[in-house]
Amino acid sequence: MTARRGEGGSRFVYDSFDAAAARIEANERVADERWQALEYRLGLIEATLERLEKRIWVGVYGVAAFLLAQMAETVIQAAMR
């Protein structure tokens, strides 16, 4: 008894189901989704670190400006004596 594909019926009756290939495909899809989620989170972390770096530099420049202003005030007071 040979089944011919052209006579109709479900293809699932005649085609074998490869469980290993289906499992591999599912694992690949899951890995791709996890990779995309990881890239998204890394992008958020990078943006946060960039904002933090900007804030740190603003603080550094603020301290430097304060010290320069103090030094300029000291020089001006010394020149006025």
C-alpha cells in the first residue's frame, strides 16, 4: 500500500514530523528573542551611563570653576592691598 501525495488528504499523514528540527527552531527563536532583549537592555544601560558621565563632568567643571573663582578673588584682594 503506497500513499501518493497527489490524491489529497493531509500532508501531515504523509510527511514525517521531525521533532528535533522543530525543537532546534524553537530554541533558535527563543535565543533570538533573548538576544534582542539583551541588546535593548544594553542600549538602556549605555544611555544611562552617558547621562551619568555628563553629570559627573558638569560637577568636575563646577568644582574647577569654583576653585578658579576663589583663586581670582584671592589674587584681586592681594592686588588691592
